[in-house]
Amino acid sequence: MKETNAQSFDSFYRTNRDRLIRFLIMRLGDASDAEEIAQDAFSQYLRVREKGIVLLPYALLKKIALNLATDRVRQNISRRNREAKWTEARLLEASADTNLQTIPATQERSIETAENMARVVTALKELSKPVRTAFILNKYYGMTQKEVAAKMGLSTSTIEKHIMKSMRHLILKMEETHDK
């Protein structure tokens, strides 16, 4: 009995799925992304295979998956950059709104600055220690995210998420103060 195209693909899928996912996890560091990209890669592979004979099936599948993974990484970097710019702009807006409503006398300005700093310190204390530490090392001490990641023994991606979380929290707290 001759094997059908569907049986052939099913066999190829079962044989190579876990292998491809392991490869993608090594590239991406995220199992759920790896599984999603593997599924997309198999779908694209099937469309290519329907057009003609594939001489090196796993090599083609791996190349498709690698291209999809590269696209995903680029999208994530682009998204993080957009979020960081947006968050920084919002933090600056919130800070400007609370600092520049009126121009007080020098002594009043000093008191207001001290109060704002106290609010920032209080808001930072509300964060978990790793999130707070990542923010302080990056924004106060001027360390790069890569340097912070190395110092804290975490991935750069985790440090980016910690910094974003702390900035969102600070914006929220500054806006709450401004609204009062």
C-alpha cells in the first residue's frame, strides 16, 4: 500500500516536531514562542511542499523556522523600544506636570522637589527588590541593561521587563499625586 501525502507529512511532523521545538527554544529561550513558531513553520513547510518536491525536508523546515524566529525577535525588540520610548515620555510628562504647575519661590521649589523625591522613593519601595534594583542600577547609576543583567544574574530581557514595570509604576504614582 502506497503512503499518501497526508501520512507522509504526519510521519515527518511526528519525527521532527520535538527536535524543531528544542532548536527554537535554544534560539528564543521561550518554550511557548518556540511551539508557536514551530507550528507556523510546519504550516509554511506544507505549503511549499505542495508546490513540488523538497530534497532536504528538515533543512527547509529549519530554515523556515529560523526565519520566523528572527522575525519574532525583531518584532519583540521593536515593541520593547516603542514601549520604552512611550513610558519615558509619560514619565517625563507626569514629572513635568507635578513640577511645573506653577513656578514657586526657591524655598518652595526645594520643598516640592524633596516631596517629589520622597514620592519616588516611596513608589520604588512598593516594587519587588529585583525590579527596584534593576531600575536603580539602570537609571540612577547609569548602567546599561546588559550590565545590569550581568550584575544581577538575569537575562537582558528580564531586566528590560523589570525597568518597564518600574517606570509604569512610577508614572502611575506620579499621575496619582498630580490628580490629587
